Amino acid sequence: MKNKTIKLIFCITILLILIDQITKFVIQYKYENPIGNDFISITLVQNTGMAFGFNNGNTKNMILTFVILLLIMNFIRTQKEMIDTKTAIALGFILAGGIGNLIDRIVHDGVIDFIQLKNFAVFNLADCYVVIGWILIVIFLVKFNQGIVGGKRCEKQ
């Protein structure tokens, strides 16, 4: 599965990065004023910090993002034989989110955020990808561990 895993992760990552970057481009150049309702709206914000604007204006954010992405890619490279399809999809989401926001940091000196939920931070699709990817990994780990009894994997019958 090693080559299929890498191809799957690559395809998912590229597709999601394209969707992320296209939506950010359209929002930046099409919508000048906030639109939406009381629950969800589109509001253009440039975030120079990390999640929720934490550590705002710190250029170390780009370095940290890059290091995390390198660690994830190294994990994929070394564990590709053991990564199943579901985990590959989750890793594709995480990489796409990280790379999408890294592109913003390089090109725009900050992340382009535009989705605002009532009483919540403004975020973007790349942020959603990272959250979805990690939630999927946690779900897969919990399901995997439910099948382990006494340190051995139980076979389904």
C-alpha cells in the first residue's frame, strides 16, 4: 500500500489546498463588506498570529508551522506501509490545512481568515481541514484501541 498511500495523501492534499487558496482569493477580491446573518458571516481578517490570534505578529509562527509539517511528512515517509486509507485521508486534511496557511504566511505575511461564527473566532477552510484531520485520527485511534484486548488485536468474527 506504500505507493497508493503516498499518492492518496498527495492528491487529497493538493485538491484541498487548491480549494482553500481559491476561496481565499475569491473572498479577498470579491467581498469587501461582511455578508451573512447572526449565526455565520463572511468577514475578511488577516491573522498574523496562530489559532484564535494567539501570539499575534510573531514571525516564529511560520517556522513552527513549517517544522510541524516536516514532522508530519517524515512520519508519513517512515510509516507509509502501516498507514491505512482512512488515516491517509486524515493526514491529507492535516497537511492541506498546514500548507494552505503556510502559503498565506509566505505570500500575505499572515493567514487570510473569513468564516465567522457568532461569538467565535474568524477562521478559514485550512483551519477546518486541520481540525477535521485530527478529529478523524482520534476517532480511528479510539476505534482501533477498542479492538485490542490484553495487548493483542482481536479479530472480528
